[in-house]
Amino acid sequence: MDEKKVQAIMNLIIYGGDGKSSSVEAIQAAKEGNFELADEKIKAAEESLLQAHHTQTEMLTQEANGDSVEVSLLMVHGQDHLMTGMMFKDLAKEIVDVYRTIRKEQ
């Protein structure tokens, strides 16, 4: 696997992981009642995951153009990070909203 493909996979891992971490931090902030910080962390998660998604789209376009991407354990790991980060961000948004609703009702 060439250096460019490895770097693309690493971007999936890094940005996917950053997205998940920011999502966890958003939940923690909401739990403490800091909704401004929670919203900032959700935005940071969205930005990181968008970067990972752009990388994934580039790889899919490359493959659609006939330059297949080698499926390796590293690639599977990168895809796992991206999908887990995306799912966690969606869940974090819901949890932050639940905490926000609870705080309003108190």
C-alpha cells in the first residue's frame, strides 16, 4: 500500500476518533449543565467527522474510477472509527437534548 493510501486511512482513524472524543466531551458538558460547551463539542465532532467523510469520499471516487483500494485490517479499522464516530455523534446530540430538557423542567 502506498504512502498516500496509508495517510488517507490514518485520516479516517484520526478524524473519526476525534469526532467520537468530542461527542463524549459534549455529553459530559451537558451532564454538568454546560450547554454552551456541549454545543461547541458537537460542532467540533461534526467538523472532524466531515473531514473523515471527505477522505472516505475521495477513496470511494478513486475506486469508482478503477483504482481499487486495498482492503486491509488498517482500512477496516479506519472505517470502524468513522462509523463509530458518526453514530456516537448522533447519539450525543440526542443525549445533550435530553439533559437540556431535564434542566429546563427543573
